[in-house]
Amino acid sequence: MPQNYGKGYALRRGMEVSQSQYVLFSDLDFPYTLESLYAMIDILINDKSDVVIGKRSGAYYKKIPTQRRVISKWVKLFNKLFFNIPTADTQSGLKGMNAKGKEQFLLTKTNRYLIDLEFLKRTYSIQTISISAIPIELRSGIVLNRMSLKNLMRELISYLKILFLY
């Protein structure tokens, strides 16, 4: 069985072979509405943003397990405290970019779930890249699972690496 190297690793491998002018990615289960996806595509193409990120609404947090809601709120707080980026919501699972954004994404090192945080930390530091945020909504009937303690510990290590190394 092949080894799973994580979300960041898989996204970089996919982007390396992609020849498309635009790249979009979502969480594995694609929990967001098609309207959210269409809005992202529209901004990428018509507003000429280099990167478009999804911003989760208050309604999103009402639909997820308490554990995930608490973790998300803590991550947002820590992002505000430790990173100089305009958005604290780095972990929405819907993002899109053009070739300039893709170039920066390919420079990331995080192999795990927090690839989004490293990418935004890197991208917001570059003045020549334009970034837009759009509200995104969960599809009805989506159920998000709790995160295991093992995965939480792995992500904590990733967070510390992004904070101090990348």
C-alpha cells in the first residue's frame, strides 16, 4: 500500500503536473456549495485576483461538531496573535489561484493539513500577489467528523514548524 504523505504533499504533486491556467482545491469530501465554487471561479477570472480563499461564515460553525468549532476558534486566535496576515480563517478547505499563486504554493513545505496556513503566510508577504476572500457555505447534510488526538498532535507540530521555520 502506498504511503499517505498528507494533504500538502498531494496538492503540490497535483499542481506540479497541472497545466491549467487556474487551480482550485477543496477538502476531500467537497463540503461546500457549488455556488461557493462558482463565485471563486468568477473572481479568479473576472476580478483578476491571483488567489481566492474561502471564508467560513458563522452558519458554518453551527453545523460542525463542538470539538472542531473550538479548534477552529483557537487556530483563528493564534493566527491573529502570531501571523501578520489579514485573515485569521486560513483553514477553509476551498481555495483557488492562477499561475502566480500556484508558483508560491509549490514553494511550500508543509505536507499536512496546515498547508493552507503556510501558503497564506507566504502569499500575504508578497506585495505583487492579489488575494480575495469570499464567503463560502457548507452543502446541506454535510457531517464533519471529530479530529483524532493523533492528528491534532501532528497538526500542532506542523503549526510550530510554520511559525518558527517556514
